[in-house]
Amino acid sequence: MTSNFRRLSTLFLGTAVLMTGCSRKQEQAPAAAAPKPATPVFFKVDSATAGSISGTVRYKGKLPPRKLIDMSEDPACVAAHHAKAYDESILVEHGGGLANAFVYISKGLEGKNFAPPAEVAVIDQKGCWFHPRVLGVQVDQPVEVTNSDPVTHNIHPMAEVNRAWNHSQGPGDPPLHRKFTKPEIMIPVKCNIHGWMHAYIGVLDHPYFAVTKEDGSFSIPNLPPGTYTLTVWQEKLGTQQQQITVSPQQKAAADFTYKGK
């Protein structure tokens, strides 16, 4: 009886040791390596067939009176202008050209993935204004914010799709570096210190956008042939759209007109 008990005990102990060893081997087995993220495939435009869209955004009719900006709370801002400062939400030249309108392809590029540019987009705080007032960037494009004024500013992009942020920047402070990771039209920007400072940022997942110049002109180059919806946005006047087809190597034209009341 004792002999049988010893044999059973030895058998049980050996089994336990074997099971423990297997368990430890399982615990020590390295975890499977996580799969590497797929390398993005970016669309390349064929320069032999690429076309373009150019045109002008105009304002027709009586302009609303420009609002006088009171900068007296900050003498440095007053000194920067040497004269009276006026609101710049609607800027129209003598020929009717409308500046600072954002023109972009809003439909027709679906399924195409474009590489973000390495070029840095810059927002400067100068003369107690944001320069430029309207800025277009691509998703993941580097954005640099500088302060060229002798006063402290505060830049506050009030994004809803992207992450909103709020950062003060004193005279001589180093530039801020940011990126926007999702498309968003348009992100209003304000300065919490100087309430008259405003700007707008359009973030797109492609490079086909432009901001109108002082004469209202714009150009969108290197566009693959196709049929597109072209949209123009203006901070006070709203949006307009038109459909346009760009044939291979075609220089297509598209003009917009906003009418005053």
C-alpha cells in the first residue's frame, strides 16, 4: 500500500512539474509583433494631362459701410497703423474684385489621396492683425504662428472637427508649430486679447484651393481632368458653387459675383 502510494505521489508530482513548465513556457512566449501600418498610396497627377481653373470673385452693388476699429486700449496697436483702422471683413477694389475669398474644390476628388506638402504655412501677428486673414492648408501640413508685434497676442483657432487650441505669444517668443489632422471649412481664429483680430483657416485633404488676391483673382493649377464642384466662401457673404468640367490640358475659367443689397 505504501509503495503504491509513493508511486502515485511521484507520478502526480512529475505531472505537476511538467504542467508548470508548460505554463511558464507559454507565459514567456513573445507576443506576436503588431502589424506595420500600410504605407499610404498618394495620387500622382499626370502633368501631361493636368489642367487648371482660374477666375475672379467680384462684388457688385452698394458696399456696406466699413466699421471703424477702436484700438485705443493698446497704444502700440494704434501706433502700428499711423491712422484710423477699419474692419477688413469685406475688401473690394475699385474694379469690384473681392479679396480674401476662399475658393476650393468641394466635390470630384473622392478616392484620391494626396501627400501633405512640406511647405510651412505661416500666420503672422503684425500691426495687431492676423496675416493672412484667410489661409488654406492641407491636412497634416505644418503651420507656423509668429508674433512680429511688440505686444502680447493670443491665437485661438476655434475648431470643431479638429482640436481647438489657445496659446498666448509674447514679443520675441519663438514661433508656434501646429498641424490640423482633419478637413474643416472654415476654422474661425480670434485673439482673446485684441477682440478685433480675426482670421479663418480652411483645411482640406487635397491641394486644390486658393485665396483671392486684392483684385479678386484666383488660380488652381495642376488639376487632374474631371468634373468638379467649385465652391467659394466669404466670411460675410456666404458661399456660392458651380459645376465645372476640366478637360486634359484645359485652362478652365470660373467667375463668381456677390451682389450687395
